[in-house]
Amino acid sequence: MTILYVLLGIAAAVVLWVIVSYNSFIRLIQRTKEAWADIDVQLKRRYDLIPNLIETVKGYATHERSTLDSVTAARTAAMNAGASPAQKAEAENMLSGALKSLFAVSESYPDLKANQNFLALQTELSDTENKIQAARRFYNGNVRDLNTAMQSFPGNIIANYFKFEKREFFELGEADALAKEPVKVQF
């Protein structure tokens, strides 16, 4: 009878361990999803600012049509980028480069640089870039924690059994060194 109680105790401990481990993974997965949603919110904010910025620049720099078109195209591509962090990062790198060229063009127009609407949009965009960077760090920290738990013993047993998948980091591409620099607003 004692052996039966010991075996039942061991079985109960194993079941309890599986439940706790499973719930721990669910918690990590939900945190990662929440962090990705934070990135999406900040990217949407960025996308919403760009048309206003383009309209402001259009009034002053009418012959810079190709720059304005490239920003618009990069914004559209970023908004329609795939769901994976790698696809999103690539599109965001292109958008950052297009925005940098737009701000470089604005240097040639002193009246534009003095426009209150343009200055407010630049400040707002700079603030948004900082929030995107913070959201990216938060997301990558959650991905790190999830992936570490999935690869560490004994968590890897539960992760494999329930077919939890590793997540990708949201990283800037190595090929685009310019995208590693924040958008600079100079007056």
C-alpha cells in the first residue's frame, strides 16, 4: 500500500510540474504577443504621422517629388510587410532610410525648417522613433526569455511536447548600417 502512495505522489508531482511548466510557457508567449502589439501600435503611430509630414513638405519643396514618392512607397511597403519580425524590420529599415532622405531635403528649405507644423511633426516623429526603440527592446527581452525557457532543461521537454515554437527577434538588418542610426532632426 505504501508503494502505491509513493507512486501516486510521484505521478501527482509530475502532473503538477507539467501544469506549472505549461502555464509558465503560456505566460511567456502572452507577454511576447503583448510586446509585439506594442511595436505595432508605435509603428501605426509612425505611419499616421508620415502623410502629414509629406503634405507639409510638399508646400515648400514641390520639385522634390521623387523623395516624397519614395517616402510614400516605403510607408506603404512597411504597412503591408509580412507578420514576421524579419519582414517587418526590413520594411522599417527602408522607411527609416526614406525619412532620412526627406529630412536631408528639408535642410535646403529654410522656410520649411521654420514652419511650426513641420517642427511639431519632426518632434512627434522623433518621439515615436524613441518609443519604437523601447518597444523593440521590450519585445526582444520577452523573446529572449521565452526562447531560453524553451531551450533549457527540463522546460524543453514541455515545449517540445506541446509544440511551442521559438520566436524571432525584431532586429535591424546588418546590411543597412544607416538604419541603425536614429532619425536625426537637425535645425
